Amino acid sequence: MGPRLRRLRERKDLSLADLSQATGISKSTLSRLESEQRKPSLELLLPIAAALAVPLDEIGAAPGVQDPRVHQHPGRVDGRTFVPLSRHRTEPRAFKILIPAAHHTPTLATHTGHEWLYVLSGRLRLLLGEHDVVLAPGEAAEFDCQNPHWFGSTGAGDVEVLSLFGKQGERLHLRARTRPKES
């Protein structure tokens, strides 16, 4: 409610001092209401609504709920299809990644952040440091991206993966079989 109150006051081009004078409410109380450091009461909201010439429900109504669907705009990077599953660019970011069978040649990389993977279909090969593992549908992995890593197809078919990428979040445990080293 605080940010809405501030927007309404600023839309009327009023300072906190102006609103204080119009309502008899101290500037510090108004400031604490706007920064949500004080809970609003009808005793405070009624004179504010009158001074701003707005209905009380415009200040106190619950915020509208926007359409929760994420409109997907797939993109291709290095032959892989990335489907964003999160609307905002905040972390963690969620993607569905479609990896073609032809993407089975490892190229290790390092960068900041954490990656979470969940295999939806196919078999995902993950190289992480000295580990070479294959994850089947329903298996998950989590790792620090500062470790050399690569993931892709085993070469036996396409892979579909859910990926969460970011610096924060809940950790999943690696649950996969170690792949025997090829001679």
C-alpha cells in the first residue's frame, strides 16, 4: 500500500509537507506509511484519501493480479533451443532446453552462478570437473558454474532439460550414475 500511496501523492504533485498540512498527519508518519514502516489505519487513511481526492479503495484495494502465464519466446543458441519459463530477468532464471542428439561433443566452460538441471526426456551427459555422468529422465543435478562443465546429448537422441540458473536458490543433489571412462 505504501508505494501506491506515494504514487497517488506524487501524481497530485504534493510533497510530504503539503500532504501533512492538508491532513494534520505528521510528515514522519506519512513517510513511514509510504515506506511501509507503519501499518495504515482508517484513522490515517480517511484524511489522506480526502486530501488526495481519491476513493478510499483506490488507496487500500488489493493490487490487481496479472496474467500468470509466461509467454514463451524460444531462442536458439549454438543449435540448442532455449524456452524461457520465467517472466522476469531476476534470478534464478528458468528455461526448458532442447538439445539435439548431434550436440554430444564436449566443450568445457566456466562462469559465475549456479545451474540446476532436471532431465525431462532423453539422456543427458554432464561433464563436471573430473566427473562424467549420464542423467536419465527424472534425475537432477546442481553445480557451481565456476567448475569446468559441459552438458549435452549422449549422442543416442535428443534431450529435454529444465534448467534453473542463478546465484541463489535451493540446492538439488546430483543423482546420476557415473559413466565409465572410455578407453
